Amino acid sequence: MENYQSCVLVTGGAQRLGRAIALRFAAAGHDIAIHYRTSEPDARALREQIIALGRKAEIYQADLSDAEQTDGLIPAVLADFGVITGLVNSASVFDRDRFGALTRTSLHAQARVNAEAPLFLTQTFWNLTDGPGWVLNLIDSKINQITPAFASYTLSKLALEDITRMTARACAPKLRVNAIAPGLVLRSGNQTDSDFERVHDENPMRRGPTPDDIAEMALTLANAPSTTGQIITVDGGLSFYSPKSAGML
């Protein structure tokens, strides 16, 4: 990117993919605003790690299911850094449910964090910045293989897919908006090591994406001034298979 002051806000930045993305951008010369909900020790440890790389870093606590806290996040970062050049919407709620046993509580809880928060964070970013800037949404390769499993989560990510394309049109030319749809990157829930490895073995590439793969793609999209409204799947080719063959039903 050009040599001007750059701050990247990463929601859910203290752990998992958010952490990998925050570290990759810090290594590339960006200051980092680390959002977290409950993982303060991890956020503080990441802040120290980024400072050791020679970059500025601050941490911000907010519950993204709460509209007031969500709306206050970007102004708080701007007050500290003076500028935001990139927003990574990585924070996510991932609770298992299935059609036939859905509850409105689960659906709404996941939609608020996974779709509504990125939408309103993007709107606030667009309203308060002079540009140029960019937004990156973390979706999920499940959008390419819709199954009844994880129904509320999948519906929220499908909404974020459309939000990405809509806001790309709405925010141009000030902001570019893109998304990554990762495959299975890290074990989650009750998944065993053997289940995790089996899914990767069934990929055409015989490997699954790593956190570094996702972080590198995030940096690539941040550095692509002519690219907006795109959703890039990074899943080792898993989407080529049917959900049944990939053990996703």
C-alpha cells in the first residue's frame, strides 16, 4: 500500500483467524486496533506482540450484539489513531443448530454479530472516513454448500455475502468491500483431530487452509485497489465436493 499512516481495525482480533490477520498486517507495517468481547488477556498479549514488531496497537472491548457498543467502536478507534484505513469484520458467533429445531433466540443472536454488526460498522466507517479505505468480511465456505446443519450460522453468513456486494456498490469509490470465505481452518466445538484431518484429506489439494493462508489473502485484497465486491473462497477446493462426500451433512 502507499506510505501513509494506516490503522486496521480487526474485530475478534484477539484469537483464531482475527489474530493471524492482525499479526500479518502489523508485519506489513500497519498499526492495529484489536477488538475483543471477553478475551482480554489474549488481546493484551497480542497488543504486546504487535508493539514488539514496531507498530502501534490498542485494544477495545465491545459486545457486537449490542447496538450501542457496536456504534461506539469506530469512533473510539478514531479518537486514538486519528485514522482507519481498513476494517476486518472477523468476529463471529458459531453455534450449532439445525432446521426443525431452530429457535428465534439462536437465529437472532448469530445474525446480530455475524451480519448486522459488520453492516453497521461498515456504514459508520463510510460515514466517518474521508477514504481511501477498505473493508474485509470473513464469511465461510458453507455459503457454497448450504446444508441444514449450523442453520442459523449459515443464514447469517449468507446475509453477509449479500451485504458485501451491496456495500461495495454503496461505499464506492471511498471504500472497497471484499470478503473471504474460508474453509475448515481451525478445529471448533467437539471436532476431533481425526475428523479435522479427514475433511482436509478429502480436499482436492489434500490440505486445508491455514490461518496464514487466510491472513495472506486478506493482505492481498487490501492491496488490490481495483478489486471490490468480490468473495474469495479459500478452502483447498472443498467446495468442489458435495456436502455428503465432505462429511458435512
